[in-house]
Amino acid sequence: MSAPLHVKARLDQLRKTAAANTAMHLGYPYNLNCSYSDLQPFLQFFLNNLGDAYAGSNYGINTQAMEREVIDSFARMWSGPDGFEAPIWGAVTSCGTEGNLLGILYGREALRSATIVPTLVSSVESHYSVAKAARMYSMPYERVRSSEGDGEIDYDELVNTARRVVHGENGAVACVVNVGSTVRGAHDKLTAVTAALDAARVPPDRRYVHCDAALSGVILPLIPEARRYHFGFDLGADSIAVSGHKQLGTPIPCGVDCARREHMERWAAGTPAEADYVNTQDSTIAGSRSGFAALVLWYVLETKGRAGLEKDARYCLAAAASLADALTSASPGCGATRSPYSTTVVFERPSESLAKRFQLATTGGIAHVVVTPSVTPQILARFVDEYAEDRATSR
């Protein structure tokens, strides 16, 4: 099929715009190194990983075998150096938000009973998808303040909140741990969160812990010196979600959600009879799921390997640290800050023209740059110079 001339013209203009904007992108946590010529032939197939990757279906044009390998890779990465004995289930998702929705759904089902209404608890720094999940699932939602310095959740307030919910209101706590918060890229310590729940005397059957690792899920586990911020099933997580299009650089939004298998089975036990036509269990939010997304994730993990992923992570961390120093030096008083082991640098909000030119994410009086593997030293140096000039002339 040959497209009409006006269609080709639109596509050509879109290509030029996308290329120009790719060269000037700094504000969103997307790795734009996403050219996958080896995978181009597979765009002619409708790759649909229908239903559960472990249950299968009669639809044969899928990448579920590769999806299972992807899930196994993340399950190992998130199980600590000594591994984790309990079985882990997982699925490739459409994005980090879907991963959060699935993890929180499993949490609600794990805690819900006739006398207990689970309360969703997270830091004020959490992604808006956490609040979305509370609305969708009719769960009470408690936002706990964060520290001014590093953006971590206030563990003392978490103790008080959990104690009130569980012992004062006869409730249960589904707690979301930030592994790279949206604006500041801050990390909550999973071990400190579980210690806070212990201090609040929250029993095991009244707690569920989901880690939103959309940003740093393939960064922190690869950095041994970041041990105090490590997270995983071995440290008390019930489910973990990561984005594929952030650090890994997939050409389409996607992600991975892993959970203790018992949580999936609890939800899948309610699979409606009508689902038998796809010959699978109803364990995921989506029915049809992108087999191409699973293929890309598999390709990235296989070609880069753990050493390549660690190299990318260390580049991003070092470049973010250098950017914070450079901004402070070039533009004193700009308030450039970076949370421990974060690829995000926060600073005073510049003019709208500069924010638009570098596609910065802004909120209130601040903006940020997120360093991903596609962000080069050259574009960072250019940004520092233009930011300093912009700030000087705006005063």
C-alpha cells in the first residue's frame, strides 16, 4: 500500500519535528535512544500477548515466552543478592501507571474483608497515579508529608498514620514506596518503611507494600553503594512496578509489574466464566497486551546485559551530580538540588521560553532535568549556559 501524497507530507513533517524535539529534550524521564532496526520486521505482525503470560491462550502470534524471560530478569533483580524463595508472578504493562494500578489492586484485595477497609498511604511526593488508584478503587487515601531535604517520606508521620488507621479505625494499610518520585526523584527507604509499620504495630495481615519504581527500578539495584535505598521482595515488597520507556529506552510506553504470586492468584480466583474464550486466567488489567512491548524489553535486556544497564545507570547518576554542581556554579542561588542517588536535578523555574525550548517539567516555582542515557554532556552544558543567561536577564 502506498500512502497518498498529503499523508506522506504529514508524516515527513512529523519526523522532522520529532527529530528536532528529541535533540532538545531534558525535562521528562524518557530515554530517547530508541532505534531498534533489528525489530522493524516484527511490526508487520499483530503481536498480542493475550491475557496472562503464564497461562497462555490459543492465539499463536505472541511473544509470551520472551515476556516470561523479561519478568524473570526483573524478579531476580528485585530479589536481593541471596534471592527470594516465594514464587513471583509478573506481566508487561502499558506504562508505569498501569503497574501501579495493578499492584494497588492486588493490595486492596489482599487486605479487604467484611470489617476492614484498606487505606492507601503514600508520600505527598508520589505520582498522581496513586491518587487515581484511590479514586478508582474507592480507597481512603492518606498523604504523608516528605522531608524538605531529600524528599523522602516522613517516617515518624508514617508511624502515626499507620497506627491511627489500623488501631484507631480498625483498618489496614496499603503503602506505596517511592523509588524515584515524580518531581524530585527522591527515594523512600523500603527498610525504613517496614520498620515504621512495625513500630505502629501493623500486623502482617493488615499491611501491603507496593514499590513505585517507575524511574529508578533499573538504577538502584545495580548500584551496591546505594544499598540503604535498595528495595525488593527480600526486603518486604509485595509488588513492584517499573517503566520501560524511562531508563531502558523503549520506543513505546510500557512497563513491568511483578508481585508475589499469591496476590495474583487471589485476584485471578475471581476470573469470570466469560473469560474462558481466551483460554486464560484474568490476572491483568488489560486483556490484549502488546507483544511488541515485551519483545523490545527482552531485546534491551539481552543486548545490554546487567553490565550495560549498570553502565547506563552510573552515567546518569554522574551526569546528574555534575549538572547540579554546574548550575550552582554558573547561576548561584538557583537552588539546584539532587536527592541521594537520583538522576533528577531540581532548580528554580526559568522563563517559559526556556522551559519550552528544553521541554522542562515545571510545577510551582521549580523545574527539573532528568538525566537518562540519551542526555548528552553537550546538551547539558548548553542548558547550563542558557539557564544562567536566562536567569540573569529575567531579574
